[in-house]
Amino acid sequence: MFSPLLNIVMQYAGSVVAGIAVGLICKAYFAAQMQSKIRGYQSDIVKSHSRILELDARNDKLEKRIKELEGTFVKDRLFMN
């Protein structure tokens, strides 16, 4: 009554469906892991950028201070000579 091909499809249909379901679940899991890593990297980038901005501001302050002190040292050298 049933064709041999239909018999084979009926026997393995559950396995095929289960395999597809497991594949989709694995794909979703690994996609979530990748998104988590990307968020972590973005967080590290933001932290590094804020640290760079802090150091840049500190560098500017130190450069201004050096310029101020250079004027003082030049005057001191003139008095010593």
C-alpha cells in the first residue's frame, strides 16, 4: 500500500526534524555567545577610549605647566649668569 520511499521518509522524518531543531538551537547559542563577546569588546573599547581622553587632558595640563616653568627657568638662568 505504501511505497518504499514513503516508508523510508516516515521512518527518518523524526530524526531529520530533530536534527534541524538541534542545528537551529546550536546556531542560536553560538550567535548569542558571539554577541556577548562583541558587547564585551565594545565595553573594553569604551573604557580604553575614556582612559585615553583622561590621559590626553592630563597631558595638556602637564604641557601647560612645562611652558609656565620654562619661563621661570629661563629667568633663573639669566640671574645665575
